Amino acid sequence: MQVTTVHHAPAGTDHTVIGAASGLLGQYRAAPDEAFFASPTRTLLTEGVHARVPQDGRPLPVRVAETLARARRDGVEHPLVVGAVAFDQDSRAELAVPALVRRCGALRDDPLIALPAPAADRVEWLVRPVPEPAAYGAGVAAAVERLRGGELSKVVLARTLELSADRPLDLPTILQRLGRRDPGGYTFAVPAGGGRTLIGASPELLLSRRGTAVLANPLAGSVPRSADLGEDVRRAAGLLESPKDLHEHAVVVDAIRAALAPYCRTLDVPERPTLVRTAAMWHLATTITGELADPAVSALELATALHPTPAVCGTPTPLARTVIGEVEPFDRGLYTGMVGWGDADGDGEWVVTIRCAEAEERTLRVYAGAGVVAESRPEAELAETSAKFRTFLDAAGVPR
């Protein structure tokens, strides 16, 4: 099968065709072989499958490189893979070379993205929290005791909401609402296997590579937004001075610095974080930039070296994984994995899979997590996860 690439505007340039990016967003139909990905640099809509990345025991970057090389031999001029990788990257990757790729500039650069999003369907929802809030709080309290005992520095504990609707879900409308609410972030809808769709809007770039330039933008340390402007500003200022959140953020930045350093000729890591805002949350953020020592190292290879960061797992990683397995009563699957694209030249964008849900015909499993450190309080982490849920719940029209 020949891959067709349709260019609406040159990717990675300032030139934007008005309506192109919002048009691609509106063309998503949630077909089983369709994927959508939007970032601050580009918008992609793909259809069909030219080749799937095999699920076997070889390292993921090797499997992806082989699949892309074969696609190029098949006559694909600029092959790329699109999809998602699980939290346990050795267990599952839903990646494919699409048969058709449409691409254009970024959503945030399209003036038409400011138009109102379609109204959410009127749906009767049945909501079941997993675990129950009290059980989640107890898990956080138990983890804090272990943290204070010095076993580990941080662990990220997640919970889910299982939602059932009285009618089939309108995923294209949910995606439109996600993309129009935070057009400067990373909006995605990709096949998740078994007829499911991974859909969400992440604020966090794990790793991008363009040529020899690499960029990471870890987020850690968060506070919910407020509808009151004065209170919202106070929360943002407080986050920048919070010892608990600054410590949590420093743990993540130090881990990413250590993971990237062996690959980079130069690496710039700012001393203090800045703020990133979404419609629901304020986050501490650090923009890390570097220059590769070896231009053959791909974005995916770098991303797998970073993943999972302490922002979604904890530190030290092996012990944090153990605690997650003991406390969380569900398999994370693709949640806190990575989603994005990579091409045969090694460029790509891989995003941390948060603010998301796995969707089937009438069901959603929505995820949210919080970084737990020795200073954490169960009620605060419960409130943080509740606020993070709202990114997706608001898009789906689930009442507060």
C-alpha cells in the first residue's frame, strides 16, 4: 500500500493556512484506523494502516526503525509512525505507519480555533471511582509513611473514573472540545487496540527531536486553577514558592538531566522552573534543551531512555513501580505512557500520556495521578486528581 502525504502547510514553519488546523480537527471521525495528533508545532490526521510496528521482545526503537525502513523500501517517501506506548513500554505499543497522512501548522496558530467548540451531548452518566476516594487517600498516607522512612523520594499514585453512558460516545466532539480548550497543548486521539481509542489533551512534552536539537519540558508540582482572577494569581504565585512542589519538580528535572546527559554534546537546564497553565491547572515547568552528540539517535530512542520519568512514576524508579503495583488496583495500560509520532530521519514528538481516557462505544476510563512526596497530604492529592479529571470530564460533558 502506498502512503499518501497531503501538505496543507509546511510543517515546522510560521506559515499557517487559516482554517487548516481546525479543519483537520473537525475531520476526525474516530474510525478504527484513524489517528489525530496536534502539538505547538504541527497538526496530523492519519487514515489507514500501511504497516504496524510488531509486538515482540526486541527493543521498541529497533522495531520502529525496522518498520520505517521497510516502509521507505516500499516507496513511502517520508514514512512516520503514529500512536501510543504503554506505561510499561516493554509490554505494549500501539504504533503504525499510516496509509494517508494530512498535516499542517499548529492549532494554536489557526485563528479559527477560537470559535466555540460544539456543545457536549446530553448524556446520562454512571460514574464509578476506582479506587474509592477514601481508599485512594489511605494509599497516599501509606506511601507517605514509606517516604518519610527514607525508602524512596517520590511515587506517583493514580486513580480512575469508570464512566458508562446511555448512548454511544461522540468522540469527534470530545476531541474538538479538548483541542479548542487548550490549543497550545498536545491533543490526541489514537487507536488503543481492541476497538478502544486513547483520547486526551496532555500539557507535557516528554521529548522532541528536530535534527540534532532536543527539547524536554517536564511538569511536576501542580495546583488547580480558580475562576476568581485574584485567587488564580495567588495560587500561581504560591506554587512558584511551594517547598513541597519545588522539591517534587527538582526530582523530575534531575532525573531527566541525568538521562539525557550521555546523549548530548550540550545540555541547558534552567535553575528554577516557570509556570505553565491549562484551563484546569497551574504546573511547574522546566524547558530543557540540548544538542545531540550523535545525530543517529532518534527521538524515540531518547524518549524511551527517559520514560518513565519521576513525573509519572517516582524515584528510585524500580521501587516506585513496586509501590504503584501494590497500591493501584488497576493496570495503567497506556496511561502515563507516551503518545506521538516519529519519522525515518529520527525526528519526532513524544508526549506524556496524561489528561486522557481510554474509550469504547459507551464507556470511558478516565485517569489522573498526583506526585506523592514526604510532605504530601492525602486530602490535597485527592483534590489535585479531582481537578485533573476535569480536563477530560468537561470535554465529555460530565456534570460537576
